Amino acid sequence: MKATLLNRILIVLAFLGIFIAGMLSLEAGLNLQIPCGPGGGCARVAADPSSHWMGIPVAYFGLVGYLALAALAVFRSTLPVHKWRFLTTAGYLVAAVGTLISLALQYESFFIIRATCLWCLSSAFTMIISLIVYALLAQHLEGVEAPTSGEPIEDAAGEPVQPVVAQVTKPDYIFSGGALVLCAAALLFFGGQLKHPGGSAPTKEATSDLLIPPGANSIGNVDAPITIVEFADLCCPSCQRTSPKVRDFVQQHADKMRLVFRHYPLVQLHPMADTAAIMSEFAADDHRFWEFEGAVMALQRQPKDPAELLQIAKSVGLNSEKIQQQMGSGTGAAFDRVARDQATVKTLGVTSTPTFYTLIHGKTDEVLGPNEIMESLKDSKYKDIYDGKKP
């Protein structure tokens, strides 16, 4: 009975971990804002380069770990207790690795980033408690013997003992299924409450004059019948995934399409966003905006510091020393253009990145998010134009 109780605790902890890691994965994958209390610690931790490994959000690895722990715990509940040793050892190792990684991440958070992510902290506690319960379960299983063919089992004193053998019972299935349903319901409910940073989608009408100021950075035919105006943050993970696809698509139809880039640096989430935006405008002065923009987007993570951005500038043929001097001045046309774009963002009510305005023959047609833009561009109303079926 004790083994069954410990395993049920592990089932609860695993599904609790799936919920926490699932919420963090939604935040990272969809560029959503997760509730975190005062201080904005979650956003600061999520914006740090340490929150990604090989370009993949750490939350994804945590989710995989908790899914593995849940699978092991649920599978154990379908077997007699004397057959639990291997699955318990496997779970113990997963929890031990998870605990070490969690402690390292919390050290990074507290002492290097100097911010507290309550969700990350909750995940660390969940993993540590799982490790402790696994240790208790492993200790308990040391006294459990498999039943033999009718021969009595004796203890060290030679006294007969009854082997501990747990048969599969209906409540174990009900318990596991209940934990799964509660976890899925919590993710659906709380995940549905997440929003893009800043609130809702833009609702105000936009004129082409407001959307496309003189000298705006663009690619494609300036007289193209289709114009896409993108409000983006060079350091935004969602922008880094979506913007290159849109840019490539426009370049494939450059005679009929134009892409205009406008800056919306979300500094509260991405500390290097403002610096990257201003540097890109210095690059624009040397006719290398798209080279710099593409190189920063290609990182598929947050730039570590201004030095890394300067190195990118140098790699695309810019004078990094000159840019460093210009950045130090704090004034100039590059700063003014970024400020102009931010003022437009406020006027339009844009609150998330990337946001795309599509215009057909100079008139706003749609306002789209990152999950809609590519599919929408394949719609017949656009396709007929860039394929030459409509003037």
C-alpha cells in the first residue's frame, strides 16, 4: 500500500510538472506573456540567452522530462509492485538529472540574471520533491520480493514473511486518468488566458501614409499592388521564426509584393531589442539594413550583449567602431526613426510582435499575427494578384 501511495504522489507531481512546463512552453513558443506577479522576473529570465539550448527553449526539455516521469509512474501503476524496480530506477535517474539542471538554472536566475521566475522556481521544487519521493520508493522496494512457486519467503531471522505483491486495481487507472484530465483542463484554461505582451490586437484603422513613412526600410517593388507592413522586434523569438519566411516569400514575388519593416522593440521582454533596432538603422544608413536584420534574426535567440550585436554589424560589412561611437551619442536620425516607429505603434494600438498589416493597392486589407500571415498570403485574393491573374 505504501508503494502505491508513493507512486500516486509521483503521478501527481509529474502532471503538475507537465502543467508548469507546458505553460512555460506556450510562453516561449508563441511569444505570450505569462502571469508572474510584480517585478517582471519571468520576462527577464525568458529573454536571457540561457533560456535556450541550441536555439530550443529550455521549457521544452522540461516538458519532455515531466512527460517521461508521468509515463513511468502511470506504467508502474499497471504492474505488481515487485516489478517496479527498473521503472523506479529509470524515474529516479530522470528526476536526478532534472534536479541538477533545475538547480543550475535557478543559480543562473538568482545570481547572474538577478531575476526570479516563479514558474521556473515552482518547476524546480516539483522536480526536487519528485527526487525525494523516488528515493523513498526505491528504499521501500528493497524489502519487496517477487513471489516464488509456492515456497515460503523468510526474513533474516528465518521467520516466514508474506511477499508484498500489488495487483492491478481499477482505482489506479481512475487516479492516473483523473490526473491526466485535470492537467489537460488546467493547460487549456490557463493557457487560453495568456496574451501577447501589452494586451489585445490592434483595432484602429491605418492609412498607408501612417504605415509607410518616407524612407522606410523595404524590399520589393515600391509600386507593388501588395504591401506588407511588419511591426517587429529583432530579438523576438516569434519574429525570428516568422519574419525570414515572410521576407523570402516577398522576394520570390518581388515585382508584385513589397515588405516594409517597422520597429517595435519589446525592451521589457528583450533587453537588447532597442539597441538592435537602433543599430539596424545605422546599418540602413549604409544600405545594409536587411543584411543586419537577417543576421540578427538568424541567431534564433536573444543577443547576449551589445558586443555581440557589434560583431554582427562587423560581419555584414559595417564599421563597428563607428557604430559604437554613434550609439554613444544617443541622438541622431537612427534614434529618431526608431522613436517614430514606436509612436506609430502607440497610435495604431499594436501590442504584439510580429504584427503584419497587408495592403492591396494602398488600402489596408488585414491585420495578421505570426500564426496567420503565411497561410493568409496563399489565399486567392493575394495569390491571384502575385500570380498575375488580377491587375
